Amino acid sequence: MKKYRMLLFLGALLLLMGCSRTEETVLQTEDSELTEAYELEKADSLDYAAIVKIDEKNQAITYKNVASGRNYTLSYNGATSMKNRFDEEIVVGQLREGDMVQVTFLKNKKLARKVLLDKTCNIIEEIDDFSINRAASTMMIAGQQYELSKSLAVLSEKEEVGLMDINDADMLRAHVVDHTVHSLVIDKGHGYIRLVNDEYFIGGFIEVGQDIIKPVTEGMLLAVPEGTYKVLITNKGYGGEKEVTVERNKETQIDVGDLKGEIVKMGKILFLITPDDAKLSIDGKEVDYSKPVELEYGIHQIVLKADGYATLTKYIKVGQELANIEITMEAGESTSSSEEGASEGQNTGNSSVSSNSPVSPSLSKYSVYIDAPKGAELYLDGSYVGVVPASFTKESGNHTITLRKDGYQTRSYSIQIDDEEKDVTYSFSDLIVSGK
């Protein structure tokens, strides 16, 4: 019995000595790398979020919680572990706004301990083919439909903006998890083009780059992706081309008064159309295309109709003396003059076919009212409407509202107008003074 008690006493003594050494080790390594590693495991909060803003100067990152949609800011330091989706250590400069992360942090200190990029997140870059259904909270990207998260983060130039701030002219980056878009980043925004001395060209067409063709209307203001473009403007065979650079959120004026010219140039187009009994109208007039069709240089609207085929509306650009344009219509109902369904064939020379379609005239008796910001110029899809408060005839679908006022930053909003039989009203935020 005495021997047994002695063994118990020795065991207890050894246990106390072991605990004492452990306590002593922690105290001795205070302020050392081991202490930092020890503190790292003491983080009390774990979150799944989108990065909204990275402030390297103040060593802070703002996050948007996916579950609640709430924004919060955490600081970071040299002991904060940051890893990419391959578990490789990275620095803060390798993170981007919009990234989906798991963040571990000390809630009371508002200090991030670990920032790990989500391995399951699919990042879709350089999106310029998209449409957003705000009512259904869905988005089409290159023909594929995605859900929009209830806590969606929309980011532009390191700031959070609204879904309506996305313009059709923008280039986006989407961060998708389980077919749900959690963040959208406007990587390439838009600016504006305004024509000066354009009286002669009203009723003609303007082409910006290869993707934008619009009828020229009085006082128009076009939203255009930022970048450098060749801009062609024509009317009745007269016109010319200028190169312009469009900057984000800025207005670029183009004086086209010197482009009228003195000689009307003409070109001949040989149309090769399938089916061969299709009826072709150019600029509203039916033409015989069994022989080359003579057209003035510039942009023209064509409409193709045939029984059993989808009606096709396109633009063509005439830019040389002789060219061929081959078009194959697709089978379908020929009910809408704005429906598109051509597979484009070879185009010879400078003549081309564009997929832009005009907006069909509206027969609606209902109106859309814009009542703020008061005093701003209102543009609908680039065409001048009036000074706010103002209204225009209701036409269901997606439209771009642009608001402009001297001394203030021009803003554009994408709105989705329903087809219900009622008037609708929109109020937008005050414009920001230029330079702020």
C-alpha cells in the first residue's frame, strides 16, 4: 500500500512539472513567431464573403457577408495568412475586389487571421454578352442562365454600386458558386459620345467600332465602352470617319461638321440570299436583288421576309464600289420585323452585315415618368427626351436611361420596363458634381 501511495505522489509531481513547463514555454515565446501562430488558432469567427474593397494603405479589407448581405471591415497584418485556391501563400496585392473568400478573424479586434480564396468559385472574365432580369433575379451570360445572389455585390472602380448602374456597354467579371452569381465587377466601364454640328446627318447612321450602329437623332448621347474607336457617320451618301478615345464616365464630343463632303459616293452590292424567293427591303423600300443593287456609301437597314422563315432585320455598311453579301435565313415564324435569325456568309470588301436591330415603334398608351433628378437632361437609349421631370411612351423590355447636366457627372442606368397596362415612375439619385 505504501509503495502504491508513493507511485501516485511521484505521478502527480511529474504532472505538475509538465504543466509548469508548458506554461513557461508560452510565456517565454510571447511576441515571437510561435505566439503569432498560437494566436492565429484563437480566431473566434468564420465567415464566407465577397471582397468589396481592398485598402492596402490602411491594411484593411471590406467584406460583404453572403448570408446577411452586411458589409464589415477587418484589418490585416504580417501574421494574417492569405492563400489562393491552390493553398499557395499569396500577398494582399494578389487579391481582387469581387473575390469570394473564407475569412477567419478576431471579432473584438476586427483583425483577419486567415483569408482563403474559395476553391469552388468559378470566375468568368471579360463578359460582354449578357442580359440581366432584375425582376427574376437571373442573368444570362453567353446564353447560359445564372441566379443572382440576394446579397449580390456589384463593384465599379473599387466602390460598391447598384445593379442598375451596369450598362449594356460594360465589360463584366462574374464570381459564380453553384450556378449563383455572388459578385459582379465592372472591369471595363463606359463613357459617352456627343455629336456637334450634326444637323446634316440627322436621319442617317453612326457606327462606333464594329458593334454599335444607331440612327442619328437630334441631340443624341451614346453610351460607349471605354476605348479608342473609328467612328463613321453617313447620310445620303455623304459622311466620313474620325478616330476618338472614350474614357470611363466622361463625355467625348465629335465635331462632324467637316464630314459632309461634296461628292456622293455610290457602291453596288450583289445579294446572295437563301431562300431565293425572299423579299428584300432597304431603308423601307422593296428592291430587286436579282442584279447588283446600287446604294450610297454609308449604313443602310435591310429587312428580309419569306414564308416559313424568321423575318430578319439587319444593317449593312457600303464602303466600296462593288461587294457581295451572302445571307442565309433561318426557318421560323415570320411575325416580327425585329427578329434576327441569319447565319451570315461571306462578305466581300468593306460591306458588312450588323446584328443591331432597331426598336419597334410603340403603340402603348401608357408612359414612363422620370421625376428625379430635376433639371437633368434625359436620354432614352441614346436619344434625347427632355429635361427631368419628363416622360416617354412605355415600351416593355430593357432600356438605358442616361442623365446629364452641365457641371455634373453623367450617369446611365439600365432599367427593365414591364408589359403591364399601367404607367410607371422612376426616381434616380442626384448627379454628382464633376471633379468630386
